Amino acid sequence: MLEGCAPEIPDYALDQHTMKGKAMGRGLDHFRKEGAKLIPPPTEPDPYIEEAYRLWQIKQQRK
């Protein structure tokens, strides 16, 4: 609560890192498409992004 008002949380912010996002079944795919979206988008491709998400997915499968 902020000065007696609860802030509205935008849908894209409800991801695997929040209780509500977990309850909605949001995982790595949602985070990758919505939660990690950069605005404005990068002008150069990230040479490490595919490897980073591959490793993150392996880590999640071990849970």
C-alpha cells in the first residue's frame, strides 16, 4: 500500500518470480517473451542470450 492505495501491477509483471505469476503457471517462456522485454529493443543481437536461456531451463528442470 502506498498512501492508502494499492498500486496496480501490470499483467506483464506477473511472472515466475511472483506468487500470483506462479499460480498462473507462468514460467521461463513468459519471462523471456514479456518479463525480460527491453524497450527500446537492443540495436545489436546478444551473442549470449540463447546459451543463457538454455542453461536457465536446465536449472529449472532440476527443481
